Amino acid sequence: DHGLSEADPEVCEIISKEKDRQYKSLELIASENFTSRAVMEAVGSCLTNKYSEGLPGKRYYGGNEYIDELETLCQKRALAAFHLDENEWGVNVQPLSGSPANFEVYTAILNPHDRIMGLDLPHGGHLSHGFMTPKRRVSGTSIYFESMPYRLDESAGLVDYDMLEKTATLFRPKLIIAGASAYPRDFDYPRMRKIADAVGAFLMMDMAHISGLVAASVVADPFEYCDIVTTTTHKSLRGPRGGMIFFKKEPVLGVDLESAINNAVFPGLQGGPHNHTIGGLAVCLKHAQSPEFKAYQDRVVSNCRALASRMIELGYKLVSGGSDNHLVLVDLRPLGIDGARVEKILDMASITLNKNSVPGDKSALVPGGIRIGSPAMTTRGFTEKEFIAVADFIHEGVQITLEAKQLVKGSKLQDFMKVVTSPDFTLLNTVSD
Ligand code: PLP
């Protein structure tokens, strides 16, 4: 049995190039992070070899004594990491990722074509919260359920709770979903709870982006108000790629969430759990209870604030005017430039972030903003000083994008990309080291 470099030099080489890219670039994608060596060791272990359909003590395969021990430990650590009482909350640690976790919740508590309300994707929500366009039901969550998204108040850049309340009163959803992929502020859980109660809906929070911040108590606690909380495990929580579903143990609206959710995960939508991921997740959740993790999350937030303040000083407009969490959303439209072009130019300078729609955008392919996150570079040791420098680099990139746009005849994105990727394009050489 050979190691990777001998068994498959081709794949080994690709991994090595990707490792180099991750090491050398400024990683500012808000949903990414660098997990620990200990987590990666567990993910790369023999746990991947084992089938264990079912739950600890109730498996469909033999040989699961250690897997049972592992999954039980992972569940206990998950509840402890989020300060939950085992008598009040349960957790399923088997979801393969965030989108499956959400779909599993929907199939657990809803019937096909029941109504759901989540934050609209162009306003910061996630695909799996029921995304559809006027022409197409894009996400499976809008194909199998009837979705009526709520939105932001465009001028304030904040969730329009009054409109959510009005729409919910008419639409009468069975589920209201809090949580987002590009929202720089906390959700108002007490207000959402009140709206859900008034219309007889479940309230779920998808805390994927901020679960590390929730564990460290640096943002509001969704568990105080929600019936169900889902999360990915690989973003601010800094674990392996995976998902979790937390549920109240007491029945809600007459539904036993524990059995409904466990059955939706298996046998409803999944087969065997990915035990290597559960191993990595257990390692991550031990670390998430440490003082170092709390200090890390404090820095994620203070670094993001430093970045936001510098962008404002440099004259940029931020959606909602700032940030309470790990990300900022910059509205580039006042400069006459879009997020797609800026993303491309910054990518060429090894600054990795993503174009993002901002409230009022017409096009999702050429959106008017960029999203910048602090978790990954905070893991790499960046402090406020470095994040201020990051803002200055981004500013240089925006200036270059504006100059490059001038050079391109016609303003088509494709023409722009052709020009900036040609060997004759030298503007980038002017970027600071
Ligand atoms: N929920 C939110 C809020 C997200 O931002 C994401 C991913 O970015 C997901 C769910 C989906 O997670 P996954 O990509 O693991 O399916």
C-alpha cells in the first residue's frame, strides 16, 4: 500500500498546487476557513471505511462499537459547545453539509408544497432557503415547497421585519427561516419569534456563517428563540465540511422534532454517515469550547470592524453601514464598477473574495458588490493592523479595475476579462508587494 505521492503523483501534484495557492493568497471568502491539522488527521483516518446507518446503539451494521462511542461524543460536544442542556435540546451530527441539513429539516416538519419564508438570495439569503426567480424555481427547496422570500429595507440594508410580518400574516407560512450567507448584522430573533407565533409557524435559524461566533457568544444566541437551528461546520466554526441540526426535545406545534428530524436524515434523505467527518467535527467541537477559540472569535469580529472602518474611511458604501459579525458587504455601484470585475482583478493579485449582489441589483451574474470575510485570515494570525492593510489592497484593486475598464472598448464583462488576462495587461504590476 503506497502513499499518495507514489500511488498517484497526478492528484498529489494538484493537491500540492492548491495548498500553495491557499498558503500564498489572502483568503477573504466569508464562508471559508483553515481547519486544524488535528481535524484533518481525523478526516483522513480509517473512520472513512465504516458503514453505520442508523444512530448510536441502533445500527443496521455490525462492528460499530467505536463509531457509536465517537458519534455519542460528537453529539455531547456539540451540545456543550453551544451551551445547551441535553434535556432540552438534541442534535443530529450526520448531515453531509449545510444544504442537505436544511432540506432534511423541511422534509421532517413540512408536507410537499407547504409554505416557507426565508431571506431572498439577492438580499443575502441562501439558495436552500427557498430561492426562486420570477422565471424559474432554482433551488429544490422552492420546487418542493412554496416559497415567499422576505427582503431587506433597501435604504437601511436591514431586514424589513414590518414587511415580513405583513407578508407572513397573508401568506401564513408553516416555517420561517432566519439566517443568511451575506448579511453583516444580527437577526432580531425575538421579533421573528413573535411573527412565527402569530401565524403558527416553526422558527428555524440557519447559523451556518456565524456558528463559530454563536459558540463563542460574540453574537446573539439563536437557541433562545428558535425551535430548530441548522449549521454547516466548515465556516466560522472551523471544522471539517459537514452539517448539524439542533432541535428542541419538547414537541413543537404537535410535532416530535427529534424523531421527525432523525428520520428525515436517515432513512429519509441519507444513507451511511460520513464517520471521518464526524471524527473531525468532534475534534473541532472540543476546540470550540476552549478559551483560545473564544479569543479567536473576538478577533474575527474586531478584525472585521477594523476592515469596515477603513473601507468607510476610503469612501466606500457598506450595506447596512458596517458590520456586527465576520463579514462586510461593499456596494461598488456608486463608483460605476461591479463586483465581478473587481473579483477578477483581485484574484489575479492573489486576493480571494467573491462578487455579491447588493440590495437593488438587477443582475446576479454581474452584481454590484463584493463580500469580504475575516475568519480565514484571522486564523492565519492577522490582527486589526493587517486588516487595515487588506482594505488598502482592495482599494488599490478597485482603482486598477476602474482604469482597466477605461481601457476596454465597450463595457461587456467578457471583453474586460479578455483584456485583463492578456499578457499585455501590465496594470497589476503596479500593485504593492
Ligand atoms: N446555509 C448558509 C447560510 C450558507 O451560507 C451555506 C453555504 O454557503 C449553506 C447553508 C450551504 O452549505 P453547503 O455548501 O455546505 O451545502
